[in-house]
Amino acid sequence: MLTIFLKKYAFSPLSGRIECNFARVKKVSKFLLYFILLCGFSSVATGQLYEAVKYFNGLESGITVMTTDPTLKTLIAGDQKGNLYFYDLSTNEFVRKIQAHGAAVCQLRFNSTGRLLISSTADGEIKIYDFDKEKIIQAIYSPDYSGIHFVLFSIADGFIYFNGNNRLYKTRSDLTQTVNKIYDETDTLYDAVITSDRSSLIYSTGNKIKVLNTRTDALRQEISFGNFPISRLALVKDTLLATWSNDGTLAFWHYTLNQVEAKPIFFLKAGNTSAMAFSEDGQMMCSGNIGNWARIWVPMKKEIYQELFKHKETVTCAAFGRETDFLFTGSLDKSIILWQKGAKPITPPVIVQPPSPPIVKETPSPVVAQVENVVMAESNIPKIISGRKVLSTEQVEVESDKVSIFVYDNSYLDGDTMSLFFNGKWILDHYGVTKKKYLVSLDLIPNTNNYLVLFANNLGKSPPNTAAIEINQGKTKRIFKLSSDLKSCSAINFYYKK
């Protein structure tokens, strides 16, 4: 009977392929749809178990997030210090590491082609990595965006959506245009997913699920579920939405015709909320955040397929490889483990950790007089300092000839030491940046450019060298994030018109 039904309607709830008209599908009972889903998962309830086959140990910090590109060529993981690690899924080998952020990476998402990777940190920084150019091409930062839980490319990859606590923002995907606030919710925005055609954004705020039309930014739908915040979302093949509430309720919902069905297919108590990784065929799910192990689920059977015990600290994230037989798990123990079905288990190698860097003193050295080896352009603009290019990042107009700034580290303390160059002089020399704000007073020259340059004396444990610059002008306060390395220096230009 089931075979006859499938041939007649040619409906695959996980792939989203519907070859009959929607009116006929609507007539199918919910019980029969649930039965089809159940049968689709039943074949994986038995079989070989996963075994650890490769350990990527000695990473710089604990792994916080993990994802794969749309074509399943690359796995990317982010850690607590802002590093990104790249792995080739065809060989399951490590490729490269880059320092993208100065704080823990909280989100990794791809655009529709897989060429661009967008990453973010909870303190309000967003960056875009280009795989063709193999470098970061765009970045924005503001403390106003703190509390980021998600960042996603929108329709035609022309825009991105992201949140800052309870606010939903939208801006051009090149990050060069004005950031617009779309909605100001009454509760925190916890997570979001976007359909493969980028036409619908599904996000959770408090205990509500909302569906937004990305063409108009109008809300299509709002559903309340339970009494606890829904902190995790996942979308499988554009037809199955998974939600995980803070009381441990894991629920699955049909998503069709740009709508989430009003009631879930089913729900169960599944423990602590976690990032959810689904296999390419949608039949298996992996989760963590329950201790030093990961769980593999057969969701539609409400069964745990296997628990994976090899990590030494909390498992934070997971991702399936090019085939369901391969699975990666990331942990706060600074390791990634590759698991394979039916493989012979191996013993993890012993890794000798490098020594810690020396502690940098907080007190700045005395100010140095006139600087040498500086190439200046017209209008008091420095082009090169000690062989490094000067890149102007901000233009600030001020109304006074005296400006007070505070220098500090608003992300991860990693031993950065820097100097400040202002209008032809070093005004701060070899200062170890800390969380404590250090006051610097600037005397501006009227009607010309006044350049403040961040010069990196070292790169700390997590390159590049970064510092927050807080500018106070009476009741007005602005914060900028400067970032320099051993090849270039970032700068702020103050312009005072007398």
C-alpha cells in the first residue's frame, strides 16, 4: 500500500520534491505523512557504530562552532580565540588556519554559491572570507551589535541579516552600506535559519517562531510554542524545521509553502539545548552540550543511535562529512575528532603544548620623541611607518582642539603590545593592551588631518594586534576597533575645523 502511494504522489518529505499538485498533497492525512517520515528513518536504526579515526589535537583554543560549505568540499571550525580552521572533506585533512577575530567565533554561514563565508562574534564583529581570494574581504564592528547569535546571507546573497540581542538588522552583504534595524523584538533573538532559495528567514524570539519574507521584510507567520525560549533552530532540506527549547523540548515541524505548520509533527525531551548537525540525507542528527561526549540521534524514531566518548571537555558542535559514514565533532578541549562508521578505533596521539607567552606589563613605556622612517603624503597623511603601510579606517569630525580617548582590549586578552603614532610623534610606546581603559589626550591641529595610527609591536597569541579606541566628546561616546599586523597599520583621522 505504501509503495503504491509513493508511486502515485512521488513525494519525499526530506528532499522537498513534489511531483503532484499541492492540492492533492493537502488531502493526505497527517498520520500517513508521519508514517512516511518514520519509515524513511527506520533503516538507520541498526548498523555499524562510529569509531574515532583521526584526532586534530593541539588547536589554539576550544572549538565553538563548525559548518560545511553547500557543496561539501570544506569543513570550517571556529574557536574561542577567533581562529578559523579549514579542512578538506575529500581527504579529511587540515588545510589552513587564519586569525579572523579577537573573540570567540559564534557563527559560521555560507552564501548560496559557497564562495563566501560569513563569521561573527558575540561582541559585535562580522567578517566575510572569500575562498577565491583566500582572505577576509569585508568587516564591520560595533558594540551596538553585541549579542549576535546569527548572521545569514539573504536573497541573491545581496544582503545579510543578523541580530544584536533583541534587534534584527539588515545590511548590504558587502558590509559597506548603512545597517538598518528591521525589528525590535521584546525578547532576545536566539537563532535563525534561511531557506535555500533565500526567500524566507525563520527566527526564534523568546518562545516564538517567526517567518519573515526576505523580499519585503514583512512577517509571514508567528507561532508560540511552550513557555521556554527556543534557543536552537535547524532546517533540513527546506521541509523539516527542528527547534530546541530551553526546557529540553526538541520538536520537529513541517515547513511547506513558506509556512510552518501550526503544530509540530512530534516533540520529545532531549536534554540541554545544542547546535544540531544533520546528515546530508537528513536521517541522522548529532548534538553535544551534555558533557564530554556527543549524541547521534535517529530523530523520527526518538532514538539515540550512539554516544561518542573520546573528548575531554564539553562537545560544542559537529558536522557530517561528504558521506553519512563520516562525522566531525569539536570540543572545548582544543580538539576536533573525525569519526567513521565501522572503522578500527585508534588511540589519540600525545600532543606537547607550546609554552605560554611572557606576561606583558600594563604600564606603558615613556613617550618617544620624533619618529624616523615615516613617509608622508600631502595634508599630514602618513603613508608608511617603518616599512608598513598605513590604512585609514575611520574619519572623525570633532568640534574641539582637544580630544580624550581611551585605549583598551574589549575582546580576548592575548598579550598584544602596541604603540600609538599621532601627528609625527609616538604618544604611546610598547603598551600591553588590557581590559583597563588607558586615557590618552590628543591636541589637534585645526583645518587639517590628524592621524592616530596603531602600530603593532607584536601579534600576541592571536594575530592580528587589536585594540578598542573609545572617543569621548562631552555627551557623545564612540568606539572604534583598530587592527594591525606586521605589514600594515590601521588609523583614525580626526579633523577639527576651527
